[in-house]
Amino acid sequence: MIARTLFDSGHLAFADSFRRFIDKEVTPHHAAWEEQGYVDRAVWNKAGANGFLCLSLPEAYGGAGADKL
């Protein structure tokens, strides 16, 4: 198997952090959100507070300034 070299340790740490966020904040509520037809604003606020929104948007505009990967 060819080793994956596209992502660096920062990308992998971000993916792990996001995976934990989904497991804790999204998965337990998914069925209820499907029934109500929308995702509660609170989870969007938590995602933003944790830096998971607007990742590639420049920091000057409120984003994380991250690369597209």
C-alpha cells in the first residue's frame, strides 16, 4: 500500500478533533434533528467556537485561514 503523504500532522489532529466533536455533539441528536427538519443553532455555535466553520476563510474576515485540505 502506498503511504498517504497529502496530509500533515496538523490535518490529522484537526480530523481527530472534528471526529470527536461529531461523536459528542452531533450523533446523539441526529434523529431528533431529522424529525424536526433542522439542526439546532446551538450545535452551529459550538462548531464555530471550536473553529470548525469557515476554515479556509482568511483570518481577517473571521475564518481560520487554513488551507483547502
